[in-house]
Amino acid sequence: MPEFKMEDILIDRYNNDMRKFYHLFPKRFRIPDMEMFYKDPMSDMSAVMRDRIFNCRFDQYLNAVAHILNTGQGVVLERSPHSDFVFANAMRAKNYIGPEYFKHYFYVRKTALPKLHFWPHLVVYLDAPVSVCLQNIRKEGNVNKVSVLDETYLKTIEDSYKDSLREFQKHSKILVYDWSKRGDTDTIVEDIERMDFDFFEWHSGDVFEEWFELIDEVSWAGWRIYVTQKYKARSQAFDGILTHEVGELYINPRDMGHYIHAMKKEVLKSPYGYGYIRERGDPIAGLSIMRYGHMLPEPWYEYYFKEAYYDDCMAHESGLDPFATSYNPDYVHAEH
């Protein structure tokens, strides 16, 4: 699976690119993509972006495990939520995120990771020196990226990855390669093929333990539902964690109301949610579906923050005015 990118959640099923509507949204809902982050890394929204990326990597990891348990096929992930903290450390080192959010991030991480249950079987780490990484970034010719991803940022990532490997070591096999010069990927494939992922010794450590503690089909079926449905995993990982004391994540209730109205009037052009808009060609069959966790007509979603999140947005404005007749596009200009 390719690395999660913000574009994966910023473009919806109707091909609406949320970034084209940012001028209509309150600031808190203008979540940066990487290019926006490179242009203004000191923005409060950098913390919101980091928070959103961790959430989506959590979802992507559940998607990967669901694929394994439902098909029996293996999955290769470019990144995982377990090592996402290396970027949080780097952003804090450069003061791109504040101490309040930094503390909140690790609290959420400590709560969320155990809810994934299954650790990767194997971690492959390509160890490239900071100097090589800097050289590769400069070759891209992106001036803003070069300015943001400087030596301090990359050195913090390098050091943090060493901490991440120590954490992985308790649960996963690890292969480390010197990538000072680009190596031979065929060698990596051969090394992986020689590894035995089906053998586990209870007395020799915890590596692979989560994958071998299930003893019957009923247990496997329960975990298949858990990782595919996502609801229980996400609710246990993220629900009930307060953010009102984290200034960067705080949402003004009036801003939420305006965002919902803008979504109805400008983006969806309908008072109804994703999957229920007949004018967009949606079948009305979804109206009869009732399930826990989300209100989309489909039984499965890839990322909560792509579309399912919208149905959970609530404000007095939307409750009292479900058709957004009081929508005022000048709200953004007056208040922001």
C-alpha cells in the first residue's frame, strides 16, 4: 500500500477537492497538504495536519490487517502508525508544533496503538545518512521543501527511527540495510523470502505473538470484523480524548456550524450526506441501512476523515437549520 497522502482524504467521491473551497471554510477546516505545510510550517494548522495523518495511518493499518485476514494475502506498507512519531518529534524540534499538541500526540499514540493489536511481521529499514537525504531533497528543486526539511529536521527523524526500531524489536523481525548508496532491492526480496513467518516459539520472546495467540476460527472471525469494521478500534483509540485544552485542535462551535453550512451549500449542494444525494446519482437504497460507527451507505470506508467524519459534525446551526438557509459566505471574511 502506498504511503498515505493528504490527497487521499481531501478529494471526495464526487471529485470535489476540498482545497478549492478553503476560502469558504473557517481556518480550522483548511487542513494543509504537504505543499501547504512546506510553504507555512509555522501555522497552527501544522498540528492539525499531523493529527489527521496519524488518524489516517491508523485507518490504513487496519485496512492492511483486514486485507490479510480476509484474503490471506500479505501487505507491504511504506509507513505505519507505529513509527509516525518520528515526524512529530521532528516537527517539535523545529517548533512547527507546540508543546500542548506534542504532549497530546503522545497521549493519543499511547491510547491508540494497542487497539491495532497486530504488529508488523517484518520491518525493513533503509538507513540513509542525513547528508544523502538532504542531497536527494535538493535534487527535487522544491525550495520550500528544502527550507522545511533541513538538517535538524532530518537528524531528529534519524534518531527517532532508532527509538522506533527498539520498539519494533519486541514484536517484529527487523532487516536493516545501509542505504548510503542505493542498494539492490532484489537482495532485500531474497532476504525476506528466506525468513519463516509461520514459526513461533512461546518461550523465545514476543515476536509474532499477537498473530499466534488466536486458536480457533471464532477468534479469527472476531478480529476480522474488528479490523474491517473499524468502529470499535477507532472508538477505543480516539473517542473521549478531550482536545479543548489543545489550542491548535480547538474548534469554535460557530466555525463548525459555518463549515457544515458551507459543505451543504457550496460543496455537496445538498442538505444530505455522502451517498444519499440522488442528484449526484446515488441510489436511495442506502437510506434503509442502519449500522454502528458511521452513516455512509457502504458497509466499509477507507478513511474516516474522508467522508464519514462529515456525518459526525454537529452544531446548533445545522440542527436548527438543516437546509442551511441561513448560510452566510461573509462569515469567513468577517471572523477570520
